[in-house]
Amino acid sequence: MISTKEKIGTSQMITLLMSTILGVGILSLPRNLADEVKGSGFIIIIISTCACILFGYFIYRVIYKFQNKTLMQISSNVLTKPIGYLICIVFIIYYLVNMAIITRIFTEVVKMYMLKKTPTEVIIISMLFVSAYGSRKGIEGIARISQIIFFLMVIPIMFIFLFALQSADFTNLMPIFNIKISEIFPNIFLTNLAFAGFESMLVLGIFIKKPKDGFKIQWISLGVTGIAYAFFTVISIAVFGQTETAHLMWPTLTIVKIIDIPGAFLENLDALVMGAWTLNIFISICVLFFCVSLIIGDMSNCKEINYFNYAIVPIIYILALYPDNLAHLYDLVSSKYVVALQATVIAGIPFILFIFSQFSKKVKKV
């Protein structure tokens, strides 16, 4: 059985989810949307945010009905034990793939902006081992760190980006409402990686101190994240224009170079932003490591789950090194197999569990 002695508060869970969601997706989302829907990208983000909040509500209803129950226990009760194992395996594959994607993109960014001569393998293995060790401290420790990082680093960095408004020309967004209804649904899949992370509530719901706040946690974390994505997408297109944004690899990081803070009381913004982003990536990978270890431990009925972290490091390492280059990596991220896997975990499984849980008896708390 998995110990449920650790409990995290509502505010901690909100910052934890936001730190998990705000990972590598924020770098390329403006480029992807500018390439596909031009200045109407923020419309796709709004629709995607609302859709994710809906699925977040499904997750909340499931974990509230089955309080103090793990993903394996919930899915086994709702859909039989064999299907429960299958769902857990899908989640494990999903988390392993996401960790590999996040780690490789992080490595490429670090090599481009900071450690140009450092081998890719060294950066990947260093990040994985540090994150694996960090996740061994438990979900409460990870949540505390995420709170500190979010309020001391992430919020101030987002405030700094407001100074980019002085270089913005919002006529670059025109025409805004030229997107066709038939283009909305296909382009929502562009935001899959950007919003990945909120579904972790299905795994981490067992640690929430107040399960009744589950939906509040979801809509606040997703709402704030959606606003942040919409802001960065709009500001990127307003500053660089639709065509140039579509050709920039990471528009969000490029904006940092044109920010001019009055009085110059802050210098070397690149290092400050990269430092905050690195800490945020660290939290994201820690959470995913913990989720995988928790699922494996529950499936094997193992009390000690910490050692699973190091066991899966080689798998993530191999997956992260599989893409030949950055272009190949983004081709894989947008491939139908990865998109289908993400859509299944983010939308399909929560919806199925919600529907079938309505016909299941409530399990007694433990």
C-alpha cells in the first residue's frame, strides 16, 4: 500500500500544478499557433483552457468520490483490475515520454544559451539524476519547493515580461477573427504539450488535504496558466509579427533580448529568466518522477517507491537521446502517436473514469 501520511494544502497543490504545466510548452506554443492560425492563437488558447477545465472537473469528481485512493485503486474499482493495470501502464508510458521530451528540450535550450560546449549526454544525465533525487523527498517537499520557486522567481519573471509591451505593435495581430470553425479542433492539439500536467491530479489526488477543493485547484491553476499562455502568444506576435514569430524557434526566450527596463536596475535578464525557467523545469520533472514511482509502487504493492526513480532514469535517458536533432524532436512531439497518447491521458481516461464512476459505489475511506 502507498502511505498517505503526506498531505499538501490547496495553495501548495495550485502552485505545484502550475509549475508542472508551465514547462517547455511555453517556449514553442506562440510559434506553433502563429504558424497555424496567425493572430488568432489566443482564441485557441481560450478554448483549450476551457476544455482542460472541463476535464479537470471530471478528475475532481472522480478523486472526490474515491478519496484516499490511488489511480490503480480507482481505475480497478471503476473498470475492473485488468483495465486498471492497463490505465496505469498508459500513464507510465505517457510520463516517461513527457519526461524525455522535457529533458531534451531543456538540454537544447541550455546548450544554445549557456553551455554550448557541454555534451548533450552530460546535461541530460545530470538533470535526470538531480530530479530523481529531488523527487525522493516526497510530494510535500516538492510542493514546498514549488511554492518558493513560484513566488520568488516565476511571478517576478512574468512581471518583467510586461516591459516588452513598449515594443509591441498590436496591429500585427490583425486580422484576429479569421480562423474557421473547422480549424479550431485540429489546432487545439497544438496545445497538448503546453497544458500537460493537470491530469497528474488523478495520481496526486490522494495527497490533497481538502479533496473538496479539487475543482478549485484545477480551474485556478489552468486559468492562470491559460492567461499566461495567451499573454506570451499575443506579446510575441505583437512584437515580432505573425511571419517572424512563426519562424522563431523559441519566441518567448527571444523576447527577453528586446526587453528594456527603465533605469537599467536589472542587467543580464537572460541569465535571470533562464535560472527561473531551469528551476521550474526541475519541479516539473520531479513531479513526473514521483508520479511514475507512485504508480509503479502501487501496481507492485511495494511500500518503498523511492528506488524506482533511479531505475527509470536509463529509460528516460535513451528516449531523450533518440531524436537526432531539435527539428526531429519537434516532429516527434507533433506526431500522431505522441498527440494520441497525450490526448488519451489528458482527455480520454478522465472522461471514461468520470462516466463509469457514476455507476460505481463509493469506496469507504481508509
